[in-house]
Amino acid sequence: MKSKCILFTGANGKVARQVRPFLVGMCDEMRLTDIASVDTLLENETFHQANLNDDDSLTRLLAGVDAVVHFAGYPREADWSVLLEANVLAVAKLWDACVASGVKRIVYASSNHAVGFYRRSETIDSRVFPKPDSRYGVTKVFMEALASMHAEKSGLQALGIRIGYCGAEPLDARMLSHWVHPEDLASLVKIGLKSSQLNDVVYGVSANSRSWYDNSRAAALGYMPRHSADRFAAQLEGVRENDDIAETYQGGKFASNGFVMPSKR
């Protein structure tokens, strides 16, 4: 059954702008929000400029909402002062407001950086112990933990998507493993909005044969990606980082930034 209203946070972000066109028709109203204005609205979209840390704005945004697609947040490594406000406090406020408003479901953008300190030689599934590669990655682990707590305590169903690089095509050799086409990412969002009794984390990657991820949980939920990074392999194989630590870990430069060699610890 089509939802009446879905709230899409961070709707003006780079990834959100690529995904939104594939979600047209999922609901009577796709209610967009961001701290920055959205210039172009698609079919059934409305826009409400707001800061998720404002309690009154959250209450207004969630009125009549059936589900939330949460893509808002600071999207890269930063000082704690930036990340705590955007990726921790705002997230905690949003989940609490959803419970108070009677919203039953959240599909949220986690990140591959929540597990970025696994080596590229390893294949991992969505149940592995978190190994964040950065402060940014830690905030995504927090979001996953918060979603799990609310699923158990409040019955708020959630799907976390550990998104890799989302774009029309991969740009370097690392992305051959963790790239996701916007259409495939949108299909995961749709699964999160439609599946019953959901409290899961999956990987937001396309059907890449070099993937580091066992995404069998996503497959069990019905995920059938239509795209693959494999067709770009020949042109990107040599496009690598001049950084041995980045090339060792799945998180790339997020892992090597500030890395202290064991001999110097």
C-alpha cells in the first residue's frame, strides 16, 4: 500500500538528489527537508527548510508522516564539535521525535566507514563487530546502535544502509568494491519502506564482483541490484592511492588520516 507521506531529510545532499528521482510515486507526499533550500521539486515533493536540532521544527515536519528516509548529516570527517551536533544530537532528537509522533519506520543512511578498519583482504557481512575508521564512522555506529535500541524498546522499525560511493560511475579502483548506482540505492530505500518487521543493516553497494561485503541479508529482503562496477574495471584498475595504509583498509583515506604506525604507538 502506498504511503500517504514520507519525510526525506537531507534532501538537498549529493546522494539524496541522485536517489530522489527513483522514489517518485512511492507516496502521496514526499516531504523534503534540509538546512539548505531545494531548488527543483519532483512530482509530489514539497519542501520545508528546517534544522533537525530544533524541536518545534521536528514536530511540524513529522505531523502526518508514515515513514522517514534519513539522509541528513555531516557527510565526511570533521571535528567532534561539528559531528556531534549534526550526526549524533540531531539523530537522537529525530528518533525520539518519531517515537513521540507515532512514526513507525526509518530508513537511514549509515556508511561503509562504520566498518572501514576491516582489511580489503576480508569479506564481511552486516553482523560483524563495528570497526569505524574515523570520527565520522563512529557517528554512524552510534546511529545503528540507536536504531537497534529503539527497534527493541519502542518498536520503531528501521533499515540502515551502509552506503559506499554513490554516483553515476565509480572513479577509482577502490570504488570497484563499494560503488553503488543511485538506482540500486533507491531500491534499497524502497525495500526499507516496504518490508515488514524490520531491524537490519545492509550494504549499499551494487553487484560488484570485487565487493568486500557479503550482502546476503539485503538479498534475503529482495535486493536485486541492476548495476555493477565490473564494466569499469579495465579503466580504473590502476587508479590507486599513493598511500599504503589507505590501500590496506576498506575505509581508504578515512582510515589512513591520522593513522599512527604500531612501532610509534
